Amino acid sequence: MLSGDPDGAWSDPWHDASVGLLTISPVSDDFTGTRLGVCNLCEAICGIRLTIERGEVTAIRGNDADPLSRGYICPKGVSMADVYTDPDRLKRPIRRVTDDAGDTTWVEMDWDEAYDLVADRLAATITEHGRNSVGVYLGNPSAHSLGSQTHGTALVKSLRTRNRFSASSVDQIPHQLVSWQLYGHQLMIPVPDIDRTSYFLVVGANPMASNGSLMTVPDFPARVRELKARGGQMVVLDPRRTETAKVATAHHFVRPGTDAVVLLAMLNVLFTDGLTTPPPYVDHVDRVRELVTAFTPEGAEAHSGVPADVIRQVARDFAAADAAAAYGRVGVSTQGFGSVCQWAIQCLNLLTGNLDRPGGVMFPEPAIDIVGRRIIGQGHFDAWRSRVRDSPEFAGELPVSVLREEIETEGDGQVRAMVTMAGNPVLSTPDGTSLARALASIDFMVSIDIYLNETTRHADVILPPTSALERDQYDLVFHNFAVRNTARFTPAVFAKAKGQRHDWQIFSALASRLQSRLGDELPLKARVLSWARMTASPAVVVTGLLLTGRKVSMRQLRAHPAGVDLGPLQPTMPARLQTNNKRIDLAPALLVGDLDRLHASLEESPSQGTDELLLIGRRHQQDCNSWLHNTARLTRGKPRHHLLMHPDDLVARGLTDGGRVTVTSRVGSVEVEATGVDDMMPGVVSLPHGYGHQVDGTRLGNARQVAGVSINDLTDPDKLDISGNAAFNGVPVTVSAVQ
Ligand SMILES: Nc1nc2c(c(=O)[nH]1)N[C@H]1C(S)=C(S)[C@@H](COP(=O)(O)OP(=O)(O)OC[C@H]3O[C@@H](n4cnc5c(=O)[nH]c(N)nc54)[C@H](O)[C@@H]3O)O[C@H]1N2
Ligand SMILES: Nc1nc2c(c(=O)[nH]1)N[C@H]1C(S)=C(S)[C@@H](COP(=O)(O)OP(=O)(O)OC[C@H]3O[C@@H](n4cnc5c(=O)[nH]c(N)nc54)[C@H](O)[C@@H]3O)O[C@H]1N2
Ligand code: SF4
Ligand SMILES: [Mo]
């Protein structure tokens, strides 16, 4: 347990010991001046400068002195303080109480009472039904909170359940699987060296809106302008003419879900034209040559709609460029052949000598090397399978698409209690409405979240941690994907309010209570170590981890709160490879094996002339997955939840621009306004994810400003990539006028 007063701003003795004289204290209620902070809303991790008047944030700007973000900030960063001041944000634990009439109210409780209740219920479930009867789901902001990284995963591990789930399996598992297979570590994911490249191929990503992902690239717009100014090209493959496509030198429509054949056909062109120059530490190049002979540009055109000439030209230009970087993101990882796509993208970079080359794709060397030091494990696949569907795990997690059936199917190993942390799977995972039904039926659920949302409303107890401006931050994850090597530690701007807890304190308190209830399963030494780990603050953990890296110390970081520049990305291969033999197997059996499934799927292409359209997702600059819909600043203006479709597709169905339509898939149907735009590829429609906030006519605390519909009431939990990742893109739907 923690010693000291958990209500104090610095509650643990370790913290005070670590910071010494260089501590920047959180601002007091009457503080007027500026303070540096960091935006944790997306992967760009922009440094920000807050203007504070008498303790209130009056303006947020980008920090010009930040060596990575260089003064950039987007509209979400400007709104960061809106979350801090939001009266709907939860600050005390609440418990759901249902009266005899079935009406629900939420009652505040104190922390100790809440911790005890949660620990009692989880421990009782485990004692009665075994370890796997507790399911865990980690949402996206877990990756953006230091405390969650240092203490949250430890709590999850201590539960020792196989029913672990996260937003990763609706996002980037294909990248992780491919990196593990090729480079020996799931997070050894090369990033485009955008500042030095001359040819940037972007497949299924929209960094102009998303600010980049698995590529920490603040100020993407300026970096693209610079790329074009030095004569470089950016070529985009996307079924929508996106914000990124509009600033590209070329954009080509691709039929959703068919990128694998396009990318494999590009490899085919490299081989037939003799354009391959792989590095000496790569094996089985000839096997790849054989495998791609079946994928011709003409065949790819028939499936994807990308002209064969374009496929040839892109492959040739890519190989001829001084330095080229191929990059694919959510559009190509959340589809049926996500892993094949990511593999083909790596092959494109490797075969043209662009891996580990300045201007190609490179491996960042963060001050805390989460890969090389194995702070995060290498990865593994199929060490166990899900009970009902027999789906393999990856890196200790099962696909979240199987969660509903694991809760609803009776029997040994059934999930009877859930822990969710910083997530909203009811809106963010396939067939969310059915998942909501399952969560409503569960014996016990606890959510660690700052809002009452579509998911946490099913919890028995919600434990709300402090929000981002109240806690220390060091990006353990995103420095590993940054386009430049930098390091930055940002102390909390505001003191934790009385009666609040940091997320790491919540994890620590729950872990220790669970341990005492479940008995002394661990030997004394392990218990002492785990106590030390769980009671040391995140800042102390970071201080220690920085020591191991020897690139920069906590003292230096505290002296330079804008961040320390560690220079441009450098070649590190093959020394840094995490494979046993320090070589890359370009044709691993697991990925090659999936080509059979690809061939089979090409045989059964959908019949032409049907009424079917293919549904894809969409992100807007002012959205943040399913949250931030409670801030007026980010939600005003034209509604953006509409179904986008090509005007010809509207006309063909007798629909009018702006009219209400019913969109129906195998899984469900939604009613929404349709907008005709020729930015859509004909035959393709798009809805953003993270909407669909209306619940029984009442708005929850996370979204009083907007409603919309949830695209994940249409997406299909049966459609998975080989990695277990959900296939969100290319969902067959029909669209008709609302009757
Ligand atoms: N159809 C479709 N679905 C998608 C996607 C898509 O492209 N198409 N994208 C997918 C992707 S890439 C992702 S990452 C997922 C996201 O899926 P999730 O992670 O499940 O959902 P979020 O909307 O990010 O939910 C974040 C929750 O964390 C809470 N929160 C915010 N800050 C904190 C904090 O500091 N601590 C705690 N404890 N809670 C906090 C918010 O209140 C919110 O409830 O959605 C996926 N779903
Ligand atoms: N503003 C904002 N920024 C965000 C987020 C947010 O919600 N809002 N979320 C953050 C998160 S969690 C993530 S993971 C990142 C994601 O970052 P990105 O991947 O850059 O974002 P998306 O907008 O999902 O881009 C996916 C693109 O793929 C296209 N696409 C869809 N289907 C296909 C297909 O079959 N083939 C091809 N080639 N393209 C296809 C879509 O049209 C879209 O343009 O963004 C992060 N940043
Ligand atoms: S791009 Fe915007 S949301 Fe992302 S970190 Fe920067 S300011 Fe925050
Ligand atoms: Mo994501």
C-alpha cells in the first residue's frame, strides 16, 4: 500500500526522493503565467504552452522550442483544458444502483470503499470460477498515459487471465505480427523518415486528419510541404480522396480490402524489371519472387480498380527514388488481409534497399529502448486460443471481436467479470450493440475511466483517474515511433485535486488488495519486488529506465522541459535486429500461409451489378475516437457524422443529398443522413467511427454535444485478419431511403 497521504499532490515518498531541486511544482490556484505541457490526445505528442490566469487556462499554443513538434498544435490540442474543466468529467468513484422499478442512479463512494468492493468482487469471481473468468479490456488512452504504461499493465498481468483484450485488435495487430515475424520484436516497426525522403507512398492512412500513427509526426502538413518543396512526391492509395490525398502529388482510388493484391503486384514488377536490391542480411528473397508471380498488375487492376499502368509506375518510381518510404496504416491493417498488406509494405521497403536508409523507413532509437531492453516482450502467436471460436492470441491478447461470445457462452472459462480501462468498446469494436447487451448481463464490471460512456455505463463501479494535465508524462511508446529522436519529460501542470487519484495509484491499490485477497501465491522476494514496482511513481520508474539507456538523464530532462533533441534517425541494421540469427526471413511461413486464403478470396469476388456498396471508416481532425464529444469547441460547425457516398450511387438508388437513409449490413442497420461527394470512390460509402452516442434518449457524460450513429453497429465480428485484427474496411452494405 502507499504510504503518505494519497490526497497530497505528491503522495509517495519515492517521488520526492527522485526530483531534487529541479522540480517544477504544479501551479497553484492563483498562478498567473505560462507553463509547458504536452498533448496526449494523439500519437503526435505535441509540446504545448499554456497561458494560465489565476489558475485558469486561457490559451493553449504549440511550443516552438519543442525539438519534435516545433510549435505545431491542432484544434484538439487547443481544447485540452476543456477535458480538465469539464463538469461532466468524473472525479470520485461512483457505483451504479438500480432501484426496484429498474431505474439506475449513480452514487459517489470513497476510494477505499470502492477499492475494497472491486477487489472483493474480482477475487470472489476468481476464487469461484478461475482466473479466466475475469476479462480485461484496455483502450487507446492507455498508451498515452505514463502511469498506465508503468502500472496498468502490471495490474493486468497480475490477474493472470487469458481473456485479455485491447483496442490493439481493432487497430495495429497486423503491424505487430509482421514486425515480430520479420524483425524479431512486435514493436520494431520502422517509421518513414519523412524529413529526408523523396518518395512517400501512403496506403490507407490519412495523417492530415489523424496526425499520423505508428509514425509520430507532429506537424505533418509542414513536413509534406517541405517534401514537395524539395521535389519529392507523396502518392496516396485510398478509396476516398482524403485531406491527405488532396495535398499529395498523386492519388489513386483503390477498392476497399483489395490492397494486398496491389502491393503484391508492385513486388511482382520489382522482380520482373530487375529492380530489387535487398540488403545482405535478408533471406528467402527468391521465395518471395516465386510467391508474387501469380499477382500481376492486370490481375490486381481487375480486383482493386487501380490501373495496371499505375501499379507499374508506382513500383518503378519507388525503386528509382533516391530514398523512398512505403507506409500503410488503419485502412490497410483493419481489413481482411491486413497482415499480408503490412508484410508486402515491408517487402517493398526491404527489396528496394529502403529499410534502414536515411529517407527510407528507419528504426528510432528512443532514450528508453522499449524494444531492445525488452521492456515490452517480443511477441508470440497462438500460445492459446479463445474458448468459443478457437481464435489464436497475439502477444497475450485475444481478438476483441470474440469478447461478446466469451461473455455470453456458458461453460468453464466463461467471462463473468470485466475490467475496462480507458476504453469504449461498445462504440469502437465490431457489433458494439451486441457487446453492450453482453456487458449488461455480466456479474460484475469495473471501469477505470474519466467519463460515463456507452461502455462504462454497464460498470458496477467506475474509478476515475486524474486527467492528462494533472499528471507527469513521458512517452514510453511514441518516442519509439517518432520521425526524430527526442526525449521529453513533462511534469504535471496542475496539482491533483483533493480526493482524486492518479491512474497508477488506482492500479497499485487494486493490485495490492487483490494480492492480499487471493493469498500469498508469490514467494516473498517476488512480493517485495512487485510492491516496490507498484508503489514507485511513474517518474521514478522513468528515472531508472533512463539510466539504463544512458542517452539522457532525468536531471537533464527536468532542466529542459521543452524536450532534448537526440538527432535524426540513424541506420542501425542489422545490429539492432531482435531475431535470433540477426537476419530477416522475408518469407515467414505464417504470412506466406495466408496467401492461400487470399487466392481463395479472389475466386469469390462479389458479383457485379448487385446493389451492394462497400463501407469504410473515416477520421476527422476534430474527433478523437469516441470521446471529446463533450466539448463545444470541437463539436460546433457542420455535423460530420454523415454517410458519404458518390453522387452517382445516390442517384442510382433514388436518394437525395442530405436525405435520411438506412444502411444495412449482415450485422445490423442504422439510419443516418447521406451526403453526396465525388471524393468517394464509386461503390464505396464512409461513416466515421466513435459516434452513436444516443442511449435510450439520454446523452451520457462523454457526449452531450453530438449523437450520430455507430459504424460498429454495421461492422462484423466474424471478419478477422489472420492476426485476429478486426476487418472494418470493405464491409458489404446496402443503402436505401428511410421508409
Ligand atoms: N469502425 C471502426 N472502428 C474503429 C476504428 C476505425 O477506424 N473504424 N478505429 C479503431 C482504433 S484505431 C482505436 S485505437 C479504437 C479506440 O477504441 P477505444 O480505446 O475502446 O475507445 P476510445 O474512444 O479511444 O475510448 C477512450 C476512453 O478512455 C477515456 N479516457 C480518456 N483519457 C483517459 C485517461 O487518461 N484515463 C482513463 N482511464 N480513461 C481515459 C475516455 O473517456 C474514453 O471513454 O477504436 C477502433 N474502432
Ligand atoms: N483527429 C483524429 N486523429 C486521430 C484519431 C482520431 O480519432 N481522430 N485516432 C488516432 C488513432 S487511435 C489512430 S489508430 C490513428 C489512425 O491514423 P490513420 O490510419 O492515418 O487514420 P484513418 O483516418 O483511419 O486512415 C485510414 C485511411 O484508410 C482509408 N481506407 C479505408 N479502407 C481502405 C482500404 O481498404 N484500403 C486503403 N488503401 N485505404 C482504406 C480511409 O479512407 C482513411 O483515409 O489516428 C489517430 N489520430
Ligand atoms: S496533433 Fe493535435 S491532438 Fe495530436 S498531439 Fe498534437 S495537438 Fe494533440
Ligand atoms: Mo488507434
